Amino acid sequence: MENYMNFGEVLQTKRKSMGLTQEDLADKLFVSSKTISNWETNKTTPDIDNVIRISQLFDISLNNLLLEGSNMVENIKKKAEINNLKKYSYCTVITDLVFLFIILSSHYGAELPISILIATCIGIGVNIAVMFYFLNRIKILEDKTKKQQRKEIFITIILCILAFVVTMLVSWFKH
């Protein structure tokens, strides 16, 4: 059985063989020296763009960087999924804000039929449920600390309460 070096060991060995400090390498890759340190200690892994840059800089084949038994590919996929989930969760927040704007503007402009108001409220509810799903999935993928989880859940709950209160106030003032 061959003895493979993990990504951090390969990176550190190649960096030192070229006489580069972590700061030098960080400057070449446009990242912080802390990021290089995290990569070398395998606390984190680079995204695919940086893996390609490292491959080119050190003239290492991608096969040698993405070793069998390495978790680099899985980490890259996980980061990509997290980024997509964050984009989707931002879309739900923006959609909720649009729904709230529709409800609020109906009070000052043309009156919305009750069916549109109910559909908008249902849309807000569905979006909130979807947002909770995305936040929970992100939490699982990122292995966040309890403090980070509480902060995101708190913000989400505040948005939910705001949407509910505004909807109820508008409905109450209409009748």
C-alpha cells in the first residue's frame, strides 16, 4: 500500500522547497496567510480555483493534489453546496420582502382583494419554511458552533415575526 501525503503536507513541502513563506504563498494566491496555515494543517481545504492555481504554481498534477483517500473533493463539493444554499436562502428573504412590500403598498395604494392578500401570506409562510430548511442544511454542512446557529435562527425568527405582525396589522386595518 502506497503512503500518500495529505494535501496539507504536500502544500507545505512544496512551499518550503520553493523557499516561500506562508505570507509569500498567500500573496501569490490572493488569500490570507491564515488561510494557507489552515490548508497546511488540514483545518480547511481550498476551493477548486485555488487547487488549480496551486497545481500550476507548484507544477503538480491535479491527480496528485486530489489524492485517493483525501477528503478534498468532498470538501469542495460541500463548499459548493453551501454557497448554493446560501444563494437560495437569500432569494427567500428577498421574496418575503417583496411580499411584505406588496402588502404594505396595498394599504397606501390600491386595495388588494382578500384572495391576493391570503395568497401573499401563504407565500410568506412557505418562504419562511424553505428558509428554515436552507439554514438547517447549511448548519449541518458547515458544522457551525452553537453561537453561530443561535444568531442565524434569531435573525430568521425576527424576520418571521416581522412578516406575521405586518400581515396581521394590514389585515386588521383593512377591516
